[in-house]
Amino acid sequence: MLAEKLDTDMTPKVSIIVVSYNTREMTLKCLETVFAETRHTPFELIVLDNASTDGSAKALCDSYANRARIICSEENVGFAAANNIAAREATGEYLLLLNPDTEVLDGAIDNLLSFCGENPNARIWGGRTLFADRSLNPTSCWSKMTCWSLASQAFGLSSIFRNSSLFNPEGMGSWDRQGIRKVDIVTGCFFLISRDFWNELGGFDKEFFMYAEEADLCLRAAKQGAVPMVSSNATIIHHGGASETIRSDKLVRLLKAKMTLIRKHFPSYARGFAEALLILWPFSRYMAHGLLSSLGRKKSCVQVDVWRDVWQRRKTWTA
């Protein structure tokens, strides 16, 4: 079901796309902040509900049918495919992908469009994300996977030394996300790209149901000369993980996405080694938490069950 297009005489500069799944209250709050904090950029809002079961579709239609285009999918087609569907409805010069579990702060969308205009050669732009308590959520951007980053993760170095860029290279551990920086990957929770470039790249690869679709797109974009950039002048709240509440399911999806990313983007001579390192990561976590739980660590008693489940389901994410 597609709500009627908004009546407006102003051509949108940016089409803001929000894909929701069982995040009714967060989605409504997200949209409220979009309208409250975007004062200088003409925009249209496209919201796709991915067959939520929490009444999201009705709430969205009741509250925003006259201010946004609401698409209600009859099945959960995944994050990547849902954004592709919504993007086909867009008319703006730019597309801004915005997670439903975000809140726009201090004119962040206006600031991101200004940043884009000042750095057109980047071709993909992002901002800074915070948790609800305004502490840093460092997941707004990443460095690409390498054999070293996978080894650091497999042997627990990226967890032990989270604030080290040497041992946590994907997370750029030593950077507090202040200022402007070129990055390999802008996270899909706050992701700006021109509509023409998105179409040139073919949008997200539907092989990625959820997770890593933006990494794949950024790596493909880099081959076309893009140099993604982020700016802390565009800051939002990103709660994170709202639509995925069972941790083992989330990890299985993440591992499957990472395995697909390795097979698509690693050179053939390194691919097998990279896959082995990725497989070692959940196994090493399972073993480590099993040992710690036997020593009475309460937190590890919970974690060992999660990682055991992930390890037992390895045929799902290595297939």
C-alpha cells in the first residue's frame, strides 16, 4: 500500500528513506525529529514498513500519511531490498538512508547536506552517532575488513584493546569521531548519496538481507572513484539493535553478511584464509566464555549460551 504523494510546490533536495521493522515508537520519534530539526533543506520522506507485527504500519499511516509516503510491505524483504524499493519512489537529488532507531539532533540533516556540498568528490557522506545518554556510539563508520582485522577479532584483540586502531582497525579504535575524515565505510543508519550515483551502482545488493549491505556498496563505490567522508558536525542519536532483539540471531546474520562480503571483495589468494579467520571468531568466543563461566564469571554464563548457539548454527552462516 502506497500513501498518496505529498502535495508540494518545492522540489525536494533530498529524499529521506526510513525502513522500519517492529520499532513503532522509535520510528515515530525518529520522524518527529526529522521534521523538527530539518529547517533549511527541502525534503521528502519515504517510510517503508517491513511487515511489522507491532502496529507500526497503522501508527505511521495515522500520524504521517499527509506528510510522508508510507509503503507497507506484506512481507519482510530485508533491509537492503526495502531500501531499494523505497529509493525507486524517490525524486530528490540525494538519498538519505536513516534508521528508524535514530533521532536527529541540532540540524544534522541540514548540516550533512552542507558538508556534502563542500566535499562533492566524496560521493558518499555520513555523520557522527551517539547513544541516548550522549556518549559516543562509534558505529557511524568503519574501515574495511582485512586479514589483520579478522585476526584481531578472532583472537580477541579488538575486544581487549577497543581504543587501539592497531588492534581494532575496523572500528578505528583510537578515533573519537570528532572532525572530518575519509573512511572506507559509512554506516547505513545515516548514509547520504546522490540518487544518480545510487542508481549507477544499482543500489544495495539484495544478497545482503541485513548487515554489510552498505559496506558492499561503499567498496563498489570506491572502485568508481568515491572517497566516503564523515563529519561530526552532523550528529544523531542511534540507539542500535532495536529491530534485532535475539543476540544469537543477530550474530548469525552478521556472520553470514561478513562471509558474503569476504567472498565478494577479498582477492582470491586471501579469501580462504580470511574465511578461516572469520570462522575462528565465534569458536574462540565460545571457548573463552566457556572457560570464564566455569570460573564463576556471571556475564560469561549468559554469553557462552549465545556463542554456543551461533557456533552450532555455523552451517547457516558458512553456506
